[in-house]
Amino acid sequence: EVQLVESGGGLVKPGGSLRLSCAASGFTFSNAWMSWVRQAPGKGLEWVGRIKSKTDSGTTDYAAPVKGRFTISRDDSKNTMYLQMNSLKTDDTAVYYCTTCGPCIAVAGTVGAFDIWGQGTMVTVSS
Amino acid sequence: DIVMTQSPDSLAVSLGERATINCRSSRSVLFTSNNKNYLAWYQQRPGQPPKLLIYWASTRESGVPDRFSGSGSGTDFTLTISSLQAEDVAVYYCQQYYTAPRTFGQGTKVEIK
């Protein structure tokens, strides 16, 4: 069964740090371009950033609000992606989802819509 | 960044009636070399992650009822629910995957009238 499971969310003070994990199973994780998407309470979806597969350079891209504060990494030996969040702000309070394009995994460099999603993990930034 | 704008922000439709949601991108998401629009539609029910409904602007994801359809090209797109069912109450988002950042529309809330 194809699955993504996020963990690591919780309550953190402004200026603090947190690391989220996304564990993948049921597909060839090393071939997947993985993304983080977040959703603030009562708000819409916001793409946070992505990491390409190592075959496709393994580079990362970030949304402007998190660039310089968040870092996405991956450990293909553990089928896990990470989101290191530093200098957290109250505006970062959200459910964080990991997601990927399943059909894209078979062909290197392919981009597509996100058909595989985790259930999300809640991050609350508050004093 | 490509800005995605949906209209309306919310709509109430009677059961069995048609619901239409529009999405406009600030620049074209049509990749001319393969003639594909890099545009997807998602459905999100309360407390659930988003679910992919439509990709390449008009291709229905496997298992999605055929009352859902997508159309449009370039910068203007439409999601149509031909006969609204109770289980279609949700928020719908369009998203472009033409370039990073992969931006979403602000969402359209669909309710029963």
C-alpha cells in the first residue's frame, strides 16, 4: 500500500526550531520528487517546498515565506524526507502535509499533480 | 510566481444541480512542446488531506466520479460538478505545476443550498 506518514509536529515558541519527518512506503521513494504543503487553521493550501530525487540532482526549491528558514532533506536509505524549520513564526502555525506525484516516479524528471498525500502533522507556534 | 485566482470564493448549489468553479492563472500554464496544461484540481473535505480530482486540466483521476470534469487552457480553467451530491460538499482548489513554486488558488467552498 502506498503511504506517507508525517510526524514531529507539536507546540514550539516563536524563534524556536522543529524537525518534521515524512516516512514513505509502497513505492520507490528514491525516485520521487517530494513536497511539503501546509495549511494554516481555516486557510487554504500553501506549497512550502520540494526536493528532487538524487537522480534529478536532489536540489531543493522553497516558497518565499520560508526561504532561508526551512530546509528540506531526504534519506533514501530510510525512505524518509525531512523538514527542518528554524526561526519559527506564529504565521508558520499550520498542518504540514507531505505529498508526491505517484505516476511521475517511473520516469526521471517527470512533473505532475500530487496524487499521494499524508494525513498531516500539526505545528503550533505560540508563546 | 504564478498567481492562481479562483472564483467564486463560495457557492451554494441545490442537490442535483450544476456547480461551476473558475480558476485563472497569472500566466499561461500550457507547455507548448507537449500541448499539456499543468493544472490540477483537488477536493478537500473537513479534517482530510486534499484529494486529486483532475490533472492535465481535464484528465479525471482514477476512481473520481464522472460528474466531475475539468476544462480550459492557457490561463483560464473550469471545474464542473454536473449534478451535485451531498458528498461533494468540500473546498476545491486549483494548482499549477508548471513551475516552482507550485501555487494553489485560494479555494472555493461548495455547500448545499
